[in-house]
Amino acid sequence: MPRSSFSTGGPRIQQPSRALGMLLIGLVALWLAFAVSINWASAPDNLFLLLAGNNSRLLHGEVWRLLTAPLMHDPQGSQGVNHILSTVVGLFFLAPALESEWGTRRLLRFLAVASIFAYLVQWLLCMVLPSALTQRLVPAYWFGAIPALEAVAIAFALSMRNRSVLLFFVLPIGSRGLLLATIGMSVALIAAGAIGPSGAIAPFAGMLAGWWFGGSTPSPARRLWLKWRLQRLESEAISDRARRRALAKRRFEVLPGGRDQPGKQPLN
């Protein structure tokens, strides 16, 4: 759990737990390793691309890409620095507040599920949408934790309606403003044709995951599962009562026998 916050009133910046902090450090360390090896050691980018998402390679069974793509961030140029910094800083500001409400285990599970869900939805939509459209919306290789960050922002806005955050470190913004800013920024990027490394579909799928898996406690997904589980238990209980009544009725049936059976002569 987060141990403390940096301020006592207004928008608060909470410290992440050790597990969340290690995750953020791990993302930076992984980015730094690829950035140094590719830019300064002349290492080929084949290993990086092997861990990034790719629609056609997933069709050939390389499903690990759904797991590794969220961990990869652009290792080259100023856009690469912006990519990793925006991800880590965004998670640092928003995720600890959710962690304080949910606990570390639920938050880490949420981040993993939201990341895989977002890229899985993007990949499935690329299979059914016209190729001319998907080529404009999704790069050949897609990667990054921006969809997870979008999921965290939506979950924060929906789960913590009375809280506010410091946008760009200085501007206090409430949950409704954060919700509108998150959606509006992604729409504006598509309108400008600025498709990031994650693609244009995955961030919106991440927002959907933020509502579906983290929009409340319990989440809409868990409420649906609990409802289905309750209906199943009720159905099993009804079936069990019906079996019990059938067994009880059968137990007290009068079976034909003795002198009433045909073909038998009475005894003298």
C-alpha cells in the first residue's frame, strides 16, 4: 500500500508502494537498456521488434507479443523519451491513488488485464476492419503502456469522483475534467493524424477496460460475473430441490406384489 502522500490538502501526490515502484523502475530500465544498445552499441532492433506487437505475427501463433508489447517503449529519438516519460509520470500520479483504494494486488492485476485487453481488442478489430483503414490507425509494430495509462485515468475518474490530480504538475483537475481530457486528447490525436506507437484503437480499448474492470467497486465486469454466478447457484439449488422431491416421492411409492400379481395362485 502507498505509505504516504506529499501533501495534506487539495490534490495529493501519493507515494507508490514498493511493488508499483519496482514496476515503474522496471519500465524505465527496460527502455534504457534498449535505447543504449540500439543507439550506442549498434545493436539490431530485431529483439525489440520480436517483443512488440504485430498483427500478422500474432496470426502465426506468437501470442507472447500481447504480454510483452505493453512493456516496450520507443527507444529512439525525442519521441522515445516522451513516450516513456509520459507513461511513467502518468502512472506515478494516478496509480497510487487507486492502489490506496484497491490494494496492490488488484491494481497490478488491473494493469495487466487492461493492457492485454486493449491490444487484444485492437488486434481483433484489425482482423475485421478494412485494411486501408487499419493501416492508417495501427502501425505495423505496436507497443507501449499508454493503453494501461488510459485505463488507469478512466478508472480513477469513475472510482474517485471527489478526488483531483495535478495536471502537468501544477493544474488541479477534478475527476470529470480528467475524464474529458483523457477522451478528448485521444480524439484530437486521431483528428490530427498523430498515431502513436500503441496505435489509435488500443487507447480507446484501454478506456473501455478502465470502465469495465475498474469503474467501480466491484467493477462492472465483476458485478456481471457475480450475477451470473448467483443465477447459476439458484439454478443448481432449484434442480437439487427437484431431485430431492423426486427421490422422496419414489421412496413412498406402493410397488405391486403379493396376491395382486397376475399369474400367481393363492396359497391354501
